[in-house]
Amino acid sequence: MQRICVFAGSQPGYRPVYAEQAERLGRLLAARGIGVVYGGGSVGLMGVLADAALDGGAEVIGVIPEVLMIREVTHTGLTELRIVGTMHERKALMAELSDAFIALPGGFGTLDELFEVVTWAQLGLHRKAVGLLNVEGYYDPLLALIEHAIAEGFILPEYAQLLTVDSDPEGLLEQLLRHEPPVIVPRWITREQI
């Protein structure tokens, strides 16, 4: 695995553990010789992750749309910065440059990026691992919502396998490195047609 795309908040969150785990993940990826692809910001968990990976000698590629260059305070010390026109281009390029994905705690943008790559996996557009770093249970409500959607018939149970979840960066990375893509039946094919 050469590069992992990390989705992370442009805010640090209220609890110091979020930044601590972002830093730990950045250092871990650098120590394993794995590059980072991320949103290109210097603030929040994005900045913490990038700085830690850079300090460890990792390649760090930022991808940022022009419209966010001021708002997310573009990181000027990256290995490479790619400037794109739209958020859609950002997500597509981040996915193209990466071999797997990890979502750290974050807000709407992080959730949007996470669900887009999970949806792409569900549709068979990629077979890359998607990890969720569940720092101090941050994503527990989201995981409960996914289970509720499964119970209500909106998500097929096998689609839950598209997310690899761990509360520890090292444990999550180990799982992603051993990732075997599940066999997914596209949702437009009914069970009766199989």
C-alpha cells in the first residue's frame, strides 16, 4: 500500500484525544512508509495529521479546491499540493491517488467524503478498503444508524462489511493492510434475480 487517503475535520474538536489520535495516525503511516492524501488544510485534525506525517518523513499530498484555499488555510509545507476547481474533483482525485481510505472524526465534509467512497464501493466502482477510526466512540451513533438502516431494509447486511472500524490507529491500519474486498451484489439486482 503506497498511499492512504485520510478524511479529517478542519476543526480540532473539543477533546484533545482527537488531535492525539490524528497525530498518532500520521506518525504511524510515516513509520510504515505509507504516504498520505488528504484535503490540503493546515488547520484542525487535517493539519495535525499532515504535520505528523511530514515530521515522520512521509509523502503528503494535499488536494484542495480554489474556493477553500483561504477557508481551510492551505498547508504550504506539503510534498505536493494539487489545486482543483470543485469539491467533486477534489474527492475524485483523492480517491484516484489512494489505495485505501480512513476517516478520522470530523463534520459534514468528512461524512460526505466517507459516504461517497463507501457508496462507490457498494456500486463496485472501487475495491479499496475504507476504515473508520472510532476515537473514543465518536462514530458510535453513526454505526448505530447504519445498523438501524440495515434493520429497516435500506442497507443490505453485507454492505456493513464495506467499513472497517477500530478505535486504535495501529489496529485499524493492520486490518486495512489485510483487507479482502467483500463480494458485493449491486443493489439494483434483486435477491430473486440471483
